[in-house]
Amino acid sequence: MAQSHPVPRSPQQPFPSPLPPPSFPIAFFDGECLLCNGFVDWLMRLDRRQRIRLAPLQGTTAREYLPPLPPDPEQWSIFYLNERGIYSQSDAVLQICRTLGGLWGGFAIIGGVVPRGLRNGIYRWVARNRYRWFGKRDTCRMPTAADRDRFLP
């Protein structure tokens, strides 16, 4: 049976990282998933102040900061690490939107009203089907020279 990740009890109570948090938030994504890479492109366009760093789940930064991932990539989740801890699934998306602020911060407030079980149920359904619906790369995304400072190994 695949190992599952502990899900935070509330947005105010994320699970702890094994290391002290870095000085900047990190969004962890599946570097081979085309949907996830589209999300990264969207995030880079909106985060003009470059507050959020990005790291593939397949990389060394993820191995250092995150709990072990399940062996089946379809069970993986987006993660978001900030000074308060690690968020996963829909909580990670809402925290990223909070960090972006503005209209996206409002979306996070509205999304936070939806019960976590419903949000995460929809999130897991999309995650299980993301390779079939959107496709998959053979290797992790390689950042362009202009974007290299935003990506962690």
C-alpha cells in the first residue's frame, strides 16, 4: 500500500517540514506533468515580484524538505512550503493564491470556505487523471536561462 501524506488539519495548521523553512516560499510540482507545468507557467506570469520559488517533486530540494512521496506519481500532490510549514493539495493552491494577493487572494478566501474534503476530493480526482487528460513529459522541465533564478534543483 502506498504511503500517504498527512493532510493539514486547517490552513492555520500545516504539517511541519523536517528542516527550517527557507527565507522564501517554495511551490513543489510534478516536473513531468503537463498540467503541473502549465500551472507553473501561470504562476510565473502572476508572481511578477518573484516571491515564490519553484522546485520539481523529482528534485533534491523536494527530497530535503518534503516527506517521502508515494511510489505512484498519480498519488502525488502539489506542495507549498512557507514559514508556517508545508501545505498540500487544495490547501497548497489556496496558500499560493494568498501569496499572490489581489484577486487571487480573494479567490483563496472564497475557496477556503469550501469544505476541505470536497476541495481535496476534486483535487485528487484531477491529480489521478492528469497524465491521461493533459499528458506527461519524459523528463522534468528545464527552466530557461531567464527563469533559472526562480527554480531550485
